[in-house]
Amino acid sequence: MQDNSDEAGVWLYDLRVETVLDPERAPVCRHVAGESFRVEGETLVFDPGTRVSMYALAALLPLLPAKQRETAPGDWMSTDAEVACPDPHCGGRFRIIREARRWFAHAATTGLPDARGTPYWEGEP
């Protein structure tokens, strides 16, 4: 998607969320090092066979929209990339990696009837 300076919208990062393991603590939950999923706009994209604990996903979900947005260099959201599994005994962690940025036009993403255009997913190639 292209930035059109005449159209209101926002740049969002695509994210990759990768499972990493603490070398000093064994995972208690089902965490496989290197397994990952992507976040593209509002969509979670899982490769075939990838599995993520629903408890870990519940801990990650509130952070993902904030991580997609541009933040100041000194903001902890810009500098901190790993989230611990919510089980305090588990050594599993999730690394959130910012990748490419995409432009989302307001008219393609809003729910406001008077401002709505073609949904962004219908304009994808």
C-alpha cells in the first residue's frame, strides 16, 4: 500500500513473533524455539503446523497493536522486544520483531459509515 498524502491514514509495522527459550530455565508450556507467526495489519498469520499457547497469545495480544505503531526511540516499546510466557515457572519468551511497514488508509480501515471506503483486504493483490 502506498502513502497518499491527500488521504488520512497510518503506517503500521508488520510484525514477526518468534518463540525463544531462556537457556537457564526450561519451558513448562509447549514452546518450540524458532516457531513464529506474523501480524499483518489486524491479521495473525500462522504457518501450517505452527501452534501457540492461548495463554501466551492472551499475554501478547494487548502489546501487538502498540508495537505496530511508530514510537519514540526512547520509548520502551521501541527498545524492549521480548515478552515472557505468563506462567511464572516457564522459560518461554516471545520476541516481537518489527519488519516492513504498510500504509493503511483511514477509509479502508474505519467502521464509521460516512468515512468508509473499500476494505483494505479487498484491495490487496
